[in-house]
Amino acid sequence: MNRAIYARRRTVNGIFLVLSAGSAAIGIIALVLILYALLMNGFGGLSASVFTQDTPAPGSAGGLANAILGSVMMSAVAVVVGTPIGMLAGTYLAEYGRHSWLAFVIRFVNDILLSAPSIIIGLFIYQLLVARMHHFSAWAGMAALSVIVIPVVVRTTENMLLLVPNTLREAAASIGAPRAISIRAVTWRAARAGIVTGVLLAIARISGETAPLLFTALNNQFWSTDPNAPMASLPIVIFQFANSAYEDWHRLAWAGALLITATVLTLSIFARLLESRQR
Amino acid sequence: MVDLALSENLVIPTRAAALKRFGRSDARFRLLTLGAALVVVAIFAGIMVSLVSGSWLALSTFGWGFLTSSVWNPVTEKFGAFAAIYGTLISSALAMIIAVPLGIGIAIFLTELCPRALKRPIGVAIELLAGVPSIIYGIWGLFVFAPYFQVHVEPWLIEVFGNVPYMQDLFAGPPYGIGMFTAALILSIMVLPFISAVTRDVFETVPHLLKEAAYGVGCTTWEVMWRIVLPFARSGVVGGAMLALGRALGETMAVTFVIGNAHHINESLLAPATTISATIANEFSEALGDMYVSSLVALGLILFAITFIVLAVAQIMLKSLERRSGGKSS
């Protein structure tokens, strides 16, 4: 009797261990398959002309230069606009607000925005800017991306500032430093690596964002630096080219996908290194 | 202090004046941070206002019928959201059915079974993969997964379930490759790293003492997980799953490529379908006429409402766990 129970428990345990290891194997295999396809097809499409020529018409040679430029420009502006706002807001939550009901509401709203569907952000900016200006523009794309940057930076800034020991704040206060100076010269400095991590993660996040650009920055087949005109970006070009029927466009789409993934993974690895130094 | 005094025409600041100045700059900085924090709220409010005002035309024209009708006809300007809502809910639900058990399995593997040397590399790999943009999953689904699925898996599914009552309707019809089931599978692969990362973090908050005590009285690994770890971490696991559900519901690019963008409801999971986000992504920039645009915005409003509820529940579940484990943030 006792032995029967024992045997049953062991069998159940064995089945469960196999299932758990199996799910890990399934997950890893799926992800390896994706990376493998990405590397094989991506390197196949990668060449020097990808970086030097603009997006081609079907059938002719070309590259992704204008899309890369557009992605870099729009991401850069979005980060420059979004980072200070996010940092200051995160500072309010960690330093001034902490337990107030207002901070509670802001934190809640921020966490919702952090995971809200990015296509909704696109709709919002469309109504706010594109519909009023009556044309698609890189400005709108930049605005949409900044809206995505802000919650990411707020979340990491707050988390990192909360890791700064209170004794540092008390030490600053005890030598007579006013709150604002102690925040800027002591807590921000102590949390610097962590805050930079947040910015890197935000860049990683927006460099692959497609949905919010679809009807804000739209697309542009040519080299353009005019923020008042539609602008190409890597994700949009990938979307357009992959959905087309042309072989050479597919190759460029894979090359673009590889570029984005490489950028995102590099940024995340840097962010992790910085973060581990912070903690 | 000498410099300051010089710059202010040699008026030596008294202690009180200095304190006053500090007080003012303090207040200014505080207001600045408060203003930035309010920007977050303003964005949120702006999203809601713009979605409601943008969808007003469609919602006031079609009324509640917008939610229940599955007609989507840009030519006659008759729009109903039901097919898109149905596709969104079903594809996400299927994705969660697949991804949650797998994700928990991976988390258990990482916390309890994995050799110590592999634990960190696999953990880091999963976290990195959680950050891979969804368009990558979309392009892989379109070019690699869907063609394979169409040739090797779908005919088999149709054959195997062909004579099983109920199931035969779910797996009926020609193998298109793209469709609801393909989209759900891609979604589940996409949220999998996410679920496993959150679940693993939650499992790590379970006190070692509890687990050791259970092992000490002779529990098997399964019993420790099922009776000790999972009950302890329940709200965190549910919160993590809800967070992943929120992502899946609003996911655009991974789905748009492989779902087929067909505005009708088909019993078969192999048939093309559509989701709210795929409809908006495919049609918005080419939509002509106020009613068409307004109907698409109304779809966005519905999506925002659904994800808001799901994400809010996720927040509450995760917060309650955080509080219990002593404010440790993940």
C-alpha cells in the first residue's frame, strides 16, 4: 500500500520533470529556429549597397540607406525629447511623490502606457498631428516614438532611484544640501548607470517599433531629411517589402530584420552589463 | 560663496537670503518634476480623448450594433467590429493556452531543474529574446513558419480531426498556411520568453525556507512546485500571464503578417481571420471617408478598453505580490 503510493508519487514526479524539461526544449528550439532563419536569410541579403543605396523599385538594385537614416533620425529625436521628461517624472515618483495618491495614479497610468498596444499610440498621434497638419510627416513619427520612450524611462529611473540607499540622501541633507541639489548631485549620480540602462532599453524598444509609424511617418522611397515630409524607417520598409511579391524586396526585408535584431540585442546586452554594475 | 557675492554686486548674502534662494530653486525643481510626471497623465488622457472623439461618428451612427455586427464593408460604409473582436480574443486566448503552461514549465526548469552552469545563460537568453521586436516574429512567421505549417502540419490536422465530433469543425477546410491558428502559434512563441521571465522572477521570491521544509518532509519536486511554490506565487504568475495577455491582445506586427486579414468569422481555426490591430494596421493609411476612419478609430478604442482592463488586473495582481515579498521590485 505504502509502496504503491510511493511509486505513484515517483511516476507523477517523473512525468512532470520530463514535461518541464520538454517545455524548455520546445521554447529554446523555437527561438533558435527563428534566429537561424534570421541569420541565414539576413546575411544572404546583406551587402555594402544595403548601406549606401536607397530603397529600390521592384526589380532594380538598391539598399536600405534612406530607411536606416530615417530610423536613426526619428529614434534620436524621440530619445532626446522623451528622456528628460521621463527622467524628471521618474524622479518625482521616487523622490517627491513616493506614497502620495498622485504618485500612485501616475505609476498606475505609466505601467498601463508601458504595455499598451503601440498601434494605439499611432492612432493618437495621427489624430493629434497628422489629421490637423493634413499630411504624414517625420514629426508625427518622432512624436509617436517619444510617447513610447517616456514610460520606459520613467519606470527604470524610478526603480533605479529607489535602489539608492537613503543614507546617501540623509548624508546630503545633513551637510545642508537642499533637496533639489541633493537629488541632482547625489541620487542622480549614484543611479547614473541605471538611468542610462533605461535609455538604452528605450532605444532598443523603439528601434523595432512598426505599428506607431505606419500612419504617422508613413514611408518614403527616397533619401529625405525633411522632418515635415514622410520618412522611411527600417521596420516600415520591412513590413512593406515582406508583404510584396518580389524576391529582391524579400531579401532586403530579411537584411533589414537582421540589422534591427542585431541593434536591439546589442543595446540590450549593453544595458544588462550597465545594470549589473549598478546593482 | 565669494563668487556668488561678487556676482551680486558685492552684497554679501545673509544666511536667510541664501536659504530663501535655495527654497525657491527647490520649489522650482519640484514643480519641474511634477510637471514631467503630469505629462504622463496628460498623454494617457490625450489617448482616451482622441480615441473617443475620433470614434464618435462611427459609434453614434452604428450604436451598440457596432459591437455585434460582423459586416465590414468600406464600399457601402457599413461597419461592425465583431469579427475583429472575435479574432483578437480567440487568437490571444489560444496563444495563452499554449504559452502559459510552456512558460511555467520553462520557469520551473530554470529554478529547480537546470544545472547551475546553464541557469544564467538560458535565463539571460530568454530575457534578451523577450526584447526582440515583434516584426521579426512576423517576418519569420510569414516566410518560414506558415509555408512549413501549410505543407506539413495542416493537412495532418485536417486528416486526424476529420472524423472527431466538434474537433472536425475546428480543423476544417483547405490548408491556407496563414490563418487564426498560425497567428496564435506565432503569438505564443512571442510571449513565451516574456511569461517565463516574469514567472521565473516570481518563483525566485518564494522563500527558500518554505521549499526546504517541504523537501525535508519528503516531498517530490513536483509536490514542492504544485503545493508550495505555485500557491505562494499564484498572484504573480497570474499577473505575469495577464501582462502577456495584454501584449498578445494588442500585438500588431507578428499577427498582421500571418492572419490573412479576412473580415468574417469562420469556425475553422485554419481559416484566415483578422484582429483589431491587424485591421487598423492594414487599412488605416488607405482608409477613405470619415466613416471608415472613424470606424477604425472605434476599433482602436475597443482594443484600448480591453487591454486597459487586462493590464489593470495584471498590475493589481503583481502589486499585491510585491507588497507581500517586502517591496522587492522585479
